Amino acid sequence: MKRLFISLYLLLSLSFLGIGWTLDSLWQKNVEESGAADAPLIALAQLISKLPKAQRAHYLSEIDTAANYPLQLLDKDKIALGTNEPLTQTSVLVASQDKEHELHFIKVDAEQILMAGPIEIDPRGQLRGLFTLFFYLSLAFVTLIWVWPLSRDLKTLRLATKEFGQSNWDTQIQLSRRSQVQPLASTFNEMANHIRALIESQKHLSNAVSHEIRTPLARLKFALALMPQYCGPDSNEARRLAFLDEMQQDVKEMENLLQELLTYASLESQRKAIQFERCDLTKLTQQTIERLQGLHSIPIQFECDIKRVEVMGDPSLIERALQNLIINAQRFADQMIVIKLTIKNKSIVLSVIDDGPGIAAEDQGKIFEPFYRSNVVQNGNKGHGLGLAIIKRIMERHEGEVLLQSQPGFTQFTLCWPPLKAS
């Protein structure tokens, strides 16, 4: 809006200056007299004063004067002048005769006065009014040239906002790059894209949650119906314990899903403040590896030639992202899991590599979407499809990114942070 105000202010200011100067120049060149209007009358009075009194009337009668500018010599005692209006030989005294005519007086000597008139007052007054009207019409036209496109673009914004308010989430505003409200339109488009993504994500989450919870919930309902059979006084203890363990697994599955949903929801808002601090990524990676190594038989190899690598972020979120990648590698790896921490092009890069079956090319573009799972199922993969989506959110919050390279026998997820410090 600052650009809008400055452009309007400069346009109007320069327009006033340019049009006013042009019309004033035209008026001076074509309408107003080139010299002072009173100068000829003063010169004539001074010339007459040099003549003898007896010759003045005859001299004046021989002067060819226009009909609209009559001249006459009068005796001073025949004219009554106010005390506040002194009559001199160097200035003309103007007196109004009526609304349309005036008389001009100038002193010839102590006894006589030269009178010109009656003279029509401002014979070009109507023309001057037309010039004034043209001046303001020109200003109005110039203002219209600026205001009309602005009004058109603002109308486009209003209609787009109204359409967006009617749940048309694909609404976008297309304006010329020269439009004064182009920044506002761009901001609206960004807002619309963000809101549309949130709404689509919300719908997707709702559908996925209902589907994911339905399965363990159905198993629990079925188990409750069978409880009298498995938990009766004459039932087999081993079968009863296995039956109860299956029920606990279903409850745990729902608890894990809800925990994943809460984590993803907490990262959904891009504006939520996170207290960042300097994190030792080397130490954090080593601790996470030690904690998760005991959960799977495949060894995890850590490769890092740098003693200490620091990033700016939330340690708990970074640990969560790394944990999800390692657990995901443990599900699919055959014999090898390698974690590499390096610095490339001043960016901090953490890679998790496994030798699993890989991710199909058609799945790689969708693997980071919530609740999306590849068709590859191995080693009891029972994930909910939120782990990688959470990683993507975490890296976005840290102004970083997560990358994927995959082919049969090789899968590499890479976390990239902006450079901070390495030692």
C-alpha cells in the first residue's frame, strides 16, 4: 500500500504542476497583453502634461481611440475622489461604474485629470472560465487514467475474495505485473494456496483416521464378543493370555496412531513458535543410534569425520526425525544400515542408507504425504504412513529439506540443514 500511496501522490502532484504550467503559459502567450495594462495611459498623461492647457483638448481629439476605450480630459474640481484614493501622475486609479464597466483616472497636472472609459471589465472573463474548466477536467481525466485500472483490479480482488468465501478453494487472482495491487494479489494467492492445502490435509487426515482406527476397533469389538469363550473359568490359560495380548496390541496400535496424529498436528501450523537452540548433531545422532540399536538385529554403522557439528533447532524434533528414519530403515533393510553425517557446500547433510528393496518410482513423489504407504510390505510393516510426513514437517520448520534416492537394493533419505557451524 505504500507503493500505491507514493504513486498516487507523485502522479497527482506532477499532473497539477504540468497542466497548470502549460495552461498558464498558453494564457500568457495568447490572452494577456505583453506589457503592463496601465503603461500606455500613464505615458499619454505624461505627454499631455507637457502641452499647454489650451492645446490639450485638441491634441486628445486627434488621437484615434477605439470605441471601447474612450479618452476625456476633465477638470479636477469636477471629480469627487475619496481621501483614501490619492491621484498621482504615475499610477492609474480604477473606479467601478457598474457591474460590467469601469473608469480609469490619472492626474495630468494640478488642474486636469485624464479619464479613460467606460471600459468593459475583463472582456475575456468567459474565456478564462473555459480555460479553468478545461484545467480541472484535464486533472480529472489524468486521475481517471490512474484510478480506473486500480478500481478494476480492486473489483477483481473483491470478487475473488467473495468466491473464495463460498468454498471455491482453487480461486486464484491473475493481474498484470504493472498493477498497483499486484503484491496484494500475490499475498492472496499464497494465502489461498495455504488454506487449500490445510483443508485438503484435514479432509485427508479425517478420512485416513477413520480408516486406520476402524480396523483395530473392529478387532476389539470382535474380541469382546469372544471374551466369554476365552476368559471363562474353564478356558485354557495360554489361549486366554494370547487373546488378551492381541487386545492389548490393538489398543497399543490405536494409541500409537493417536500419538502420531498429535505430533503431526503440532507441526501443521507453520507459524507456531519453536525455541531453537544450538544442537550437537553428532552427539544427538550417536545417542539415537545407541537407543535404537537394541530394537533390531541389523547393525547400524555411523560414519562421521567431524568431531562436532552444530545446527540451530529443537533437539527433540531433530531426534524424532532421525528416529523415524532409522526405524523405517530397520523395517526394510536386509543386512546393512549406514548413517553418514557430512558437510556439503556449507550445508549440513545427514543420510540414512539401507539395502532394502527400494521404493518404486511412482511412490517416491508421494511418500512424504500423510497416510501414504508404499505397496512394498516387509518385515511386518504396520506403519500408519505418518512417519515420513512428520519428518518433512520437522525439516520445513528448521528451514531445511528431506530428500530421497531409491532403487532396488539402495534407499537413502537425506536431511539437509542450512549452514551454521562445524568444528
